[in-house]
Amino acid sequence: MKVKYIGESFGIEGLTNERIYDVIAIEDNMLRIIDDSGEDYLYSVTTPCSLEDNSKCGKWEIVEDNNDKDLEKLLCKEEK
């Protein structure tokens, strides 16, 4: 599964605007993403942002989902 981060870039090892990231798992309505650090971290489905400054949050755009459409189901559920 892959998502694109849309929002203000943050940190050298955080998320970069318009960059595509691999989703390696969905855990407790959060996405486990391999971010710019090369490590995997949990990010909010609805408001991905830095833990140090959560005033500038972005959003996810689905690039590639799995056969069960788990990302689509999760993102649609969270938007309601």
C-alpha cells in the first residue's frame, strides 16, 4: 500500500509534501509509514503531522491500496 503526503513538510526525518510513502501496516486506525528517516512510525489517518508541532497537519492521498481496499475503507470512515 502507498500514500502521498499532502501538507507542509516537517523535519529532515519526517514527511515531505507530495512524497509517496509505503504503508507497512494499519494499527489502531493509524498508518505505520516508513518516513524520511527510513524508519517506520505511526501517523494519524486524518491529521498526519510532527509530534513536536501538531499545528501544521497534512492529509493522505491513496496512491495504491490492497485488494481489500483497507486504506479506502479507513480513510472514508475517518472522514465521516
